Amino acid sequence: MPSSKCSSASPAPNPPISRPAAGLTLTQPERGYRYSLDPFLLAGFSRPRPREHILDLGAGAGVIGLLLARSHPTVRVVGVELQPELARHAAANALANGLADRCHLIRADLREAPRFLPTEHFHRVVANPPFRKAGSGATPPDPARAAARHEATFGIADLARVAAALLRFGGALDVIHIAGRLPELIVALAANGLEVKELRFVAPFPATPPRLCLVSAVKGGRPGLRVLPPLVVHDRPGRYADEVLALLHPERRKGGRAEKTLGGNQLRHRDNWTILPRTEIDDNGAGI
């Protein structure tokens, strides 16, 4: 079940570090979990329409939802994150970047989301889930890193089931995953009525095989797949390709002028969490 609002008196057991990225100021735990390039790639791939209600499954530090909310000023985002410390960072990041009015965070088990969120409500679901099957490869000793890397509590089948339950008909699921599990992902999505409509592979360098894939699936969509040109991360060792640089530095696409922030509190107010308790969401989607 979702938690109640976090107490501002609770000390943070893992001191936060601040890191500017893509026009946002983001905090994350000093040890353990670290967000990577993946959420920036997914946010660049996702194309919300105006006034969409978006659900971020496994929000982590809230990066994907904040990127979408900043780039699309009329959308509203609800993130669900199980780990308490990451949920606190996600809520604090929304507050620090002036987006707490449109980005809310629920601390809860993602698998139980259809029990406390209105079904068939969201226009879009985004997800950067754990890539590895439980028990495969070396498991990091840090629990937060292990949960982000391996499917300890949330796998591909869970993602497909939960997304299908919470998406409205015609809504889209945008997800990033490793390319080697693409067949498994497509099968799971199809079994839940989600038709893959767009696919883009992500390769480290121009001449290397893709390691990741970006997938968009539509609930109730008709068959027909559009394969986009691959996204190349590095044009040479040590340098991001121009498309990736544009995702990390969006101000460069605006004549060199950085976007203005939307105001709000600064990081010194990071204890004023904006985590939504269950009671603030009713069957009509109030508070979302």
C-alpha cells in the first residue's frame, strides 16, 4: 500500500548529492543507486500530447517525469517508487525544480498500482525497469543498486500487466530495455493487449551492435511496426553524439539561452516532501 506523507523530521541516512542535468537540478543518494543516461534517452523518445496524464512506473529519483514535465508544460505526472529513499529524492527534486504542482510521487509496490490508482485513466505510461532477470549475473551488494538492475520485485510480465490495467484505450507505454530481451518484451506486451508501434535501437558507437531498445506500445493498437533509425550514443570515444548532447543540454537548441526555471523552492527546502498519500487519489483521478 502507498505510504503516508514522509515526515520532514526524518533524517536522511544517506546524504544527498546535487547534480545539474538537462536544465534540472537533481539530487540522488550519495551511495548506491545512480541514475544513468537511460531516463534522458527515454524522455527524448517519448512524445506526450498536451494535457496528458502520465504515469512513471519505478520513478527512482524522478528524472523521467521531471524531464517530461519540463518539456511539456501542460502534462501531469504521477510517479510510483517502492524504495523510501529514492521516493524522497524524487519528491524533493520536483519541489526544487518548481514542478511539484504537476509531478507527484507515491511510495508503493508497483505491482499493486492498479489497486490504488484509477484503472484505464492514464494517457501514457513510461518505464525504465530493471534490465536483468533475478539471479542472472553478479548482484550488486548495495540493495538499491541491486533493485535497479535486477528484477527482484518487478519484471517484464508485471510491467505489461500493470501498464495495460492503468492505460486508457489508445494510450501508450514508452519503455527502455536491453535489446537482448526485446522478444520477451514484445510477447508480454501483446499478451496484455499492448501493440508495439515504434521501435528504436540504441548503440554505443556507429559501428557497434545495439545494446538497448526504445519501445512504444499502444493499448488496443492495430498491428504495424515503425522501426526508427538507430540512436548512436557516442560518435567517438569520450564524446556524446549531437543528438544525445541535445538531450543533456536542451538550452543548446534554443540559441544558446538556457530555459528559465518555473520558480519554487530551492534545495535547502528538500525536507518538504510532496509524496501523495493514497487518500488523495479517488476513483475519478483527483490529485493526479
